[in-house]
Amino acid sequence: MMIKEKYQKEVRKQMMEKFAYKNIMAVPKIEKVVINTGFGKTIIPKTNDEKRKFEEYISKQIAELSGQKPVLTVAKKSISTFKTREGNIIGAKVTLRGKKMYNFLDKLVNIVLPRTRDFRGIKLTALDEGGNLNIGIKEHIAFPEISPEKANVFFGMQITVVTSAKIKNEGKELFTLLDFPFKKS
């Protein structure tokens, strides 16, 4: 069963019973998914033409796995230790909502995480106090859209699943009921 269907048919009712919400609109739900990658360190020693090609490559790869064109992020201030200058492009991010978000989550939970090397479950420390989930993926080739033979650079990414939960327990229960693979204690 898809995540959206499962949420609407089963999870809402179970959450209402467990947390005694008076209104169905008070039940926490997934609001958005943010995919973020930083490439500041790998792009610094390159020439301007190489930087442009690298940015295009990363954008294309993220667009393939998310189904949406990413936004390139720029440095807000100069930091000499990291050799970044204000205005330099240092990363890319995508915010998914609606149908694309649910499709991405289905793919993440059922295909990508099991394919990830040495995956034993999501740690409970990945949940923040607001009930949001932060997952780090070391290699983007775990996604089925990316061909490992054609990928000349491997990069990691952070995936943040933002919920409307108010506390950590509500978020944990929501993700557990949606069959996110948490590590057994």
C-alpha cells in the first residue's frame, strides 16, 4: 500500500485513538520533503568552466531522482577557512510537496533505503524535537534512476521529512505507522 493511502485509511485513525485528538485535522501529517546537497569543498579548486559543468551535472542528477529541478544555493557570507566567497554556488536543494513528495517517499522507504550499503534501520536520533526526520544518504547511486556506470561523481545528500507534529513522540509514531524502517533498540 502506498504511503498516502495508508495514511488516509489506517494511520489517521490509529493516531486519533492513541493521542486522543478531538479533530481529524489535528493529526500530524507529512508536509514536505527537502532534498539538500552541498558541494562547496569539491568545487573550489576547479576553473569556472569546470564549476559550471559540475553544477549542471549535480542539478541533472537531483532532478532525475526527485522529478523536479533543484535550486542552486549560494553562500550568504565569505568564510576564508572553507575558501568560500559570498555569492558562490555551494549546493543544490529541492522541496517536494503533494504527489511528487509521496512518490519520492514510497521510493525512498521501499527501494532506496534497503539498497543502501550497510543499512540496518534509521536511528531514532534522526528525529528532531519537532517530529521531523533527517536522513543522510552517502551515495546518490542508491536511487534506481541513477545508473552507477554513467555517474562519474558520487555525492551524498540530506533528506528532511517535515511533519506537522508538535513533539518527537507524535513524529515517531507517525513514521512508525507509515512503515519507515527504524533501527531496533
